Amino acid sequence: MKAEAKKVKNFDAVKFMRDARDKITKETEGMNFEQLKSYFEKRKSLAAKNVNPVG
């Protein structure tokens, strides 16, 4: 049995990226450098564990 590729119907890459950018902007608004650094380190560690930090 061959594995079938999962296809997301009506996926809009531009909309997805804009939504992700807007979410990050809202979450980081008003943060100082140390807070931003911590925020991105946390997101990087979640991505390394293959956890979806968006959404």
C-alpha cells in the first residue's frame, strides 16, 4: 500500500504567513530585548520538539 500525500484543500500560503506574522506581532508587542529573546528561544525549542507553536 502506497502512502498517500495529505493535501490541504484551499491552502493559501500568503494568508498563512500573514496570519502567523500578525500573531507574532500581537504576542511580542511592547516586549523589551530580553523578553523577545526569551520568546524566540521558547518558540525555537518547541519547533525542535516538533510542537506546533502557532495556533
